Amino acid sequence: MNATQTLTQLRELKLGGMAAALEQQQNQPGTYDELAFAERLALLLDRECQAREHRKQERLMRQARFRLRACMQDIDYQHPRNLKKAQVAQLAQTDWLEQGRNLLITGPCGSGKTYLGCALGHQACINGYSCRYDRVSRLLLELTQAKADGTYHKMLKQLAKVKLLILDDWGIETLTPAHRNDLMEIMDDRYGLQSTMIISQLPTDQWYAAIGDNTLADAILDRLMHNAHRWALSGESMRKRLQEID
């Protein structure tokens, strides 16, 4: 079998990373000729592993449907908003996801809550965890539609499996009794197993009233707030400040 046939077979076997690495070795013979067979093979396998890991990360980020393209390296620490680098670095390690802990991010409009949430979600995908971003109103609408077409329980199972569920704009719209029950189902399925991130303009002490039903508010918030990390951002709108600078 000649080199061209080998490359073709590698691609047919979906070993594109190995194929690319083999082409590189063939195009730079002076670099690799003195390496032993096992060493050259190890380089091919390493490239294949890297390629598969990259494809997995891209797939996880695509499935997450993030609202913003955000990453940890671009977080702004200059704007005064009660954001501590040590706290961000700790959560970027994603150990809290393994522990099934939640994260509650609150703060005024324009304080960068959504960006922070998407950046942490992006980091979770890089570390190999599944993630899903939703605005609460849109998720509840999807669940209502799922009830109508008979896929409600299937959707609940899908939500229960996501390692990090990000719910943005929490508490903005009035909840119907059906919506409260939907949120209760989601939180109950995920409690102690998966992590949920809540992003809200309302401080946590107003969430109880925002849910609107004493019994369900107790049950939902108990599952959300128990053992949760909390970020309470402050300061004026970052968007307003950037406009003033411009």
C-alpha cells in the first residue's frame, strides 16, 4: 500500500487527524526520518486525539446555543462591578460542575451578567461538559409547545442530562401556574446531579415573590440556592459607560 492509499484509508476510517499528521511527516521528511516507528506513530495518535477533542468542543458549543460569543480571557475586570478575579478563576476550573453545585448571578441591567454566564459555559464546553443556554421565557414556551406535540417528557429528560443549564432573564416575566410546575420539574430532576446557572436582574431576596406561589417557590428555591455559588454584581451599566467613552 502506497502513501496515497494509506491517507485515503485513514480518512475513510474517520481518522482525519492521523491523516493530516502523516501528510505533515511526509512533507517534512528531514524532521521525522530519525524518529523511531513508535515515536512517529505516537505523534499520529496524539494529533488524532487533539482533532477529536477539538471536534467535541465545537459540537458542545454549537449545541449550547450561547447568546454571546464569550470567553474567560476577555472578561473585563477594569469596570467596577464587584467581580473578583480569584472567584472567577475558581469557577473556571469547573470543579463545581462535578459537584452538581449551582451558580446564581445577579446585578443591574448592563453589568455583564450574560457575558459572564456565557464565558463560563464556553469554558465548560472546552472542559468537555455539555451545556445549554436559554432565556427563561423561551424555554417555557418550548415546554408549552412540547406538551402540545407530545414531546414534553422527552424534553424534560434532555434537560435533566445537560451538565450545565444556563437560565437567563430569570424573574422578568410573570409565571403562570403551568410555568411554575415546569420549573419545578426541571429543578427537581437536576437537584444534586447537574448544575444550573441563574442570571437575573432581581436580587435573590426578590425571587420568592417573583415565582408567585408560596409552596412552589419554597420547593424551587430550596433546590436552586442550596450549596450555590453567588455573584452579586453592582455598578452602572457597562454599555452606558462604553457609549460615554465613545
